[in-house]
Amino acid sequence: MTPSVLAGLTGAALVGLGLYGLILHPHPLRKLLAFNLIGSGVFLVFGIVARRGAAAGFRFDPVPQAMVITGIVVAFAASAIAVALILRLSMESRNVTLDPEVWTRPNGGDAT
Amino acid sequence: MNELLLAAAGLIVLTVAIGLARILRGPTDVERLMAVQLLGTGGIAALLLIAYATNVPGVEDVALGLALLAPFATIAFINLLDADQGDAEV
Amino acid sequence: MTTLLQLFSVAAISAGAFFFFAGTVGLLRFPDSLTRLHALTKADNLGLGLVVLGLLPRAENTLSALKLLVIWALVLLSGASTAQLIGRALRRGRK
Amino acid sequence: MSVLPVLDVVLASLVIGVALFTITARDLFASVVGYVAYGLLLAFVWIRLYAPDVALTEAAVGSGVTGVLLITAGKRLGALKNAAPEMRPGLSLKILTGALAALVAGALGTAILMLPDPPPSLAPEAAAAASGAGAGLENPITAVLMSYRSFDTMLEKIVLILAVVGVWSVGADKAWGRAPAPLRQSRPYAPMVLLARTLAPVGVLIGIHIFWTGADAPGGAFQGGALLAAMWMVTMMARLAGPPRIDAQWLRMAMVAGPAVFLVTGLAGGVLAGSFFAYPPGIAKPIILAIEAFMVLSIATALPMLVVGPPSERPDQ
């Protein structure tokens, strides 16, 4: 198995792990973390296309790599927005969970 | 010669892996912090060895970045722990 | 690269790998967090120093060699000071 | 038998193991520590894929700065261990989700194993574009970012600014124009101050160096800017500097400088060199370096602003 295929499979496994965490964790920050895990898995899958596409005298394909770099920064910007929204949500509601049952409970039902 | 570099890298990666498993298990949060420290030193060594053996150019710059970022993350974690314990002055 | 330098490189890298190994043994065997921190920061920093020393003769040019040394210096600085910070956090946590 | 395949397998299982820890860890703190370690490990995988540029970006932005963002958020929420037992998902839901996740991962894995060989690639086209317009850039990735796909890179800078605007607008109305909350309230411990004082100048130097060598070697505006951003945050975390007021003129100018210069150069290319974002041959490299210098400035100011968050109502909070 070549290193690029191995890295691609790792990326696929990471996407699966992240998806699992994204669905199951009630805490929004943990969800965000899991989402970032999916993101990096996707970048890895994308990156091995870069390695497989070695052509034109390069050891790698620079196009997907450059796009992964852009993608990492954009993913961070999106995470920052998500964090700001989560903090604001908790400030408004004194609550940090996304569980709808807690939301409908009287007195906000403090999560702690 | 390259095989020797890779063997050394393999040994270091293996010890880092075992160390990570030990530290991340805890029991305290502070102990988990050492994981970043462990990767900062062991990781950089393994990175340099692998890159020199496989001829990746410009890897010193990556290692420099890692050397800067490991303490950066640790300071942030320490700040969080301090806040957790009341952010009191000592 | 002369044979002597090559020999030196091999010896230094092997010694470096050994110290990483020793650090992890300490990490696994030592009884409490403070001693584990000790094993981690001391042995690993020495190990990295030896690895850097062993790679120096293989560096492409002077700038690369200089960068290798700066990497080690940075890790030494951050290792020493973050070990202090972690140790203090450990002590506060125990109280 | 070579050591390298074994090393790759160990590395891959280590990445997956730490990712598993990040997902399954009990509390947020352990999970974020795992995530930062995971990001550093991922940098090694990228090195194995001969992508030092991506490795550096992943370590700096994906692991370091994102880690600090999550830590700061956890600190401000003030509740790190707040998953009440009643909200823990039941076993059947866990199994169902696990099956779904395994299905998605399996499908993705199968697709990877069935990729066409030789795969389609834009590399020749990019190489032609790079040798045509981005003449003199030895690093093909910088050539792609600044010449072949320059439009993407510019829009991505604009995304960063939009994100800052978004974060700021989430703050309370009363706080508009004030400074965001500091990253540390109490007096820092002496080794932290020493570390920040020594690390920051060296780090700034290294950041600028990585930007400068990016034209010909791994590195570039993203990585250099991210390191500068990290160093600014180190000084904030050691309370050597506070976050600036968000209505500070210099801050806004610095953040807009990158995309503005990029856009102006692109338009000028349309007038002088015949097409949008075409660089006049001969002086392409100096122009690209000049744009990148402003991009570094924008990244180095925008990333910390995204981490420190919206303006705060009380200056001491």
C-alpha cells in the first residue's frame, strides 16, 4: 500500500469518526471539534489526490495542495464564527447545550 | 544511511506513541498537557529524521513553526486551568 | 561527507533515539506526575539535541544548519519554561 | 525490507487513535488537548505526502490557532464539564450513528481505492501558468496561490474579513467600538512572561522569514502570517498586551490592506497586462511579493481578532 492510499484511508476514517462525534455530542464546542475533524479528514482525502496526480515534473500536484491551504484558513474562519455564535447563545440563554428538551424545560434547565 | 535515520525515527515515533497513550489517559488534566510537550520534542525529532531520509526540502522551517507552536498551545491551556481554579494570583 | 563525520552522525542520532526511549521508560515507570514531567522534559530535550547534532553534517547549507540549532534552542527554552508552568499547575491542582 | 511502510502505518494508527480520543474523551479540556496533539500529528502525515507547506499551515492554523480558539471559548463558557447524564445518547442511537459513520467512511475509503490510475491532474496546466505569469517563483504552491488560482486566494482573504465582521457583530450593541475581553485577567506567572518575551521576537523573525522564503521554498504568506498571529496572541496571553479596540483605525486598515492591494493589482493587471490578475512579465515576482507582504499583515491581524472574539461590555471582563 502506498503512503498516499494509506493517508487517504486515514482521512476516510477521520471523516467517519468526526461524523460520529458531530451527531452524538450534546455540547456545541464538542460538535465544532468533531466538525473540524471531518474537515481535516476531507483535506487529507483531497491531499492524496495531490500526491497521486504527480505529473508535469512535480513530486506532487500543487493545485489541490494550494486549495487545501486555503481551505484550512477558511475552516478556521468558520470555526471562529461558530464559537462567537455559541458564546452569544450561552450569554442569552445561560445554557450551552443544543438539546431541544433542555430548551423547552421551564427555567431554562441549567445544563450543569 | 537513510535506513538508519528511518529506524531512529521509527523508534522515536513508537516511544512518542506509547508516551501519548500513557499521558492522555490522565488521570489529571495537567498531565494531559504534557502530550503537547511530548509531541513538541519527540515530534520535531521524528519529523526532521523522516524528512532528511526522504529528501523533503525546507523541512527546517516546518520544524521551526512546530517549535514555536508547542509552547503557544501550552500557555493557552495553562491560562484555562488558572481560570478554572479562580484565576488567583500566586 | 567523510567517514569520521558519518560515524559521528550515526552515533549522535542513535544516542538521541536512546534518550527518547529512556524518557518514555521514565514516563511509564515513574510514580507521580511531577517525576513523569521531569522524565519527559529532561530526557527528550537531550534526545532532540543529539538528533539535531547528528543531522548537522547532513544539512544542505549553513542556513539549514543554523535553523537546526535555533530549533533546538527554541525547544530548550519552551521546554524549560512550560515545565515550570505545568509543574506549578500540578501543585496547585493537588491542594 | 524498508522501515518506511511500517512507520507510515504507525503514524496513521497514531492519528486515528488520537482522533478517537478527541471524540470519546469525557470532558472538553481533554478533548481539546487531544485535538491540538492530533493537529501536530497530521502535520507529519502531510510531510510524508511531500507537502511541507500544508504541514506548516495545518500545524499553525488547524492545530495551534484553532486550539486556542476552542480553549478561549471553553474558558469563557466557564463550564467545562457540563454534559449532564440525561443528555448522554442512548445505546441504540450510538449504534445507529456508529453504523452511519462507518458506512460513510467505508464508502469514502472504497472510492479512494478505486481512484483512476493515472489520475486526472491540473498540474501541467498549473505549471504552464506558473512559468508564464508567476515567473521566478520556485515554489509551485505559491505560484498556484498567487497566479494560477489568485482569484481564490483573494476571495479567501475577503472571507477572513467577513468572518471578523461576523464575530464583531455578535457582540452586544453597547460594547460596539470597545476592545474584546483580554485573554488573561490575573497577573501571569513569571516563566510565562519570560517565555512570551523571548518567544515573540524570535517568532516574529521566523514568521517573516517563512513568508520571504515562501516564493522559492515551502512557506508563504499564510504560514508566515499565521505564525505572526500566534506570536501576537502569545503576548496577549501573557498579559504583555491587551486586545486593541475594534474601532482602531490602524487595525481596520491592516486587516483590509491584503485584499485591497490584491484587488487593485488585479484590476491594474486587467488594464496594463490584458487580463484580470495577469502580471506584467519580468516584474511578476516583485509584485507578487508585495501583495503577499500585505496579505501577511491582514492574516496576522485577522486571526487574533477572530480568536479574541466580539467587543466586551466591561473593559475588565
